[in-house]
Amino acid sequence: MQSKQTALAAVLAALAVLFAAFAASASAAPQWKFEKEALTGTETVLGGAYESAMTVPGLTTTCENFLYKLAIVNKSGAGTGELNEMPLYECDVNPEEEEVACEVGSIGAEGLPWKSHLSTFSSKNYVVIEEVEVGIVYTGEECVLNEILVTVTGSAGGVVNNETETAQFNSTTMGASGTTLEAFGNEIEWNGLFPTEAFEWHRNQAISVS
């Protein structure tokens, strides 16, 4: 009888350790921080990609001005947010080619705001943008997508670099974060390096994720 009680106690002890480890892991979600202190309340973060490009198979659309406005908050111990604005300007198709059949007739973010959250993958912190929806209309008489609305949907994960205060999005970060963008059933490649800067209460303070 005593041996059964001892075995039961050992199982319960092991379960307690397991649950404690799980709780610690769950509470270790990354947060938004300013000057290394966790954000309290809300903040607005702005930035513009140094250059950003989306590649629909055969067409790479590069925007020189790819801006964003993100409202952030730490909720239940984890960093979350909403992307409220994302204007796109000066967008070209395959800009390195002298002759292109397609041009960008219109491009814009749809269905805003998009939800976002912070996550950790393989010991690196990521900002994940959900509910992404970008509509692109290409023009050109010889363009295979002439006047056809291309809607890019899905989610995108970018790795955060605290030293440079940037978020990098590319095929590697998307794969690591388990996110993907699609159009017409095809995977879309997105590349962009986005700086982050507080616009309201924490202006000029160092922003980080940890």
C-alpha cells in the first residue's frame, strides 16, 4: 500500500513540475518595452520600410514608400497590437527591368485594422501580423493580369532586432514563424525591413521586445 502511495506522490510531484514549467513558459511571452521597461498603457509606433517588395509569381512589386501605423499594448503579459494604417506609394513592377509588361494601377491595404502579436520562435522574438489583405490591380495591354484584382491574404512574421530597432520580413522569417501570404493559391514572397519608432508617450525612447 505504501509503495502505491509513494508512486502516486511521485507522479503528482512530476505533474506539478510539468505544470509549473508550462506556466513559466506561458508567462514568458515577449512584451513591448521602452528603455527596457515593459510598456504600460498604449503607444503608437510608426515606421516606413527602407524598401519593401511583394512577389506574385513572375511579378515583383516594389514600393519605395511602404508606411505603417501600429497601436501596441501589453495585454495579459504579452505584446499585442493593431495595424491601423498602411499607405503604399511609388510602387513599380520589376523595377530593375527596362521593359515591363505590367504596371501598378492601384495598390492598398484592405480590411484594416489587422491584429498583431509578439511570439518567440527558436529563441528569437517576432512580430506577427494577422489578417493581412492587400489588393493590387495591374495594368498593361500585354500584362497577363491586366485589370485583374490580385488579393494577397494571410499572415506575416518578422524577426525583431532590438539593437537596430527594426523588424525584418522575408521568406526565412515567414517560414520560422509559420506564417504565409497567398494569392490565387500561390505563396507570395514578401521582403521588407521596417524601423520602429514611438510617436506618442515614449517618443525618442529605445523600443525593444523581450
